[in-house]
Amino acid sequence: MTDTTARVYELNLYRQYFDLVAAGTKTIEVRVKYPHLADLAGGDVIRFRIKGTDETCEVKVKRVTEYPDFEALLDGEGPANVNPTATRDQQLTNIRAIYPPEKEALGALAIEIGLP
């Protein structure tokens, strides 16, 4: 019997992070808790796309954990799982360059992902 409850989410991703996901070395995706991601759950599928291209990579969501901010997320999940090529401080700077403080205030989601 197949699971027909899995939903597919389409999300854009910068090239540097896309390559890490496709290689299987980035196992935690960081997102702001936007309303369209509120029901994201284990078993769902994310199709990452490099914006402006046809390149995609599908991953399976293993779990979703909510944190109050990006610092708590990095401390809880471990920076190497988010981006194995950057230090914790570099990652915090990079994430906050993408998401300004008013977005971070919505809450941070750690999405554990794996290649199918």
C-alpha cells in the first residue's frame, strides 16, 4: 500500500546550498515559519529548484522542528548539519542576510531532509 498523504513542496534554493543538498551533506534546511510551511511534516517531499533554472533536487522530509530564532536552531541542530562548509558565525551571518529580523521573529524551522 502506498502513502498518498505525502505532499510536495516546491522551494527555491541558492546554488551553494543546492549543491550540498544534492550531495547529501546538508541534512538540515533552515526556513522561516511562513504560513505556507506551517503544516510541513515528516514524510512530505521538498522539490528544491535553483531559481531561474530547471535544475531540481527532491528530498524527503524526516522531521520539522521549530525554534524561536536562528541561533537556537544552529545550537540545537549543529552547524555542520546545516552547512558543513561554514562556521556557526558565518552561517548565522548568511542566514540573516537572507531573512531580516522581522522574518526571523516568525520563528525558525529546522527541516531534516534526506535523499530518497
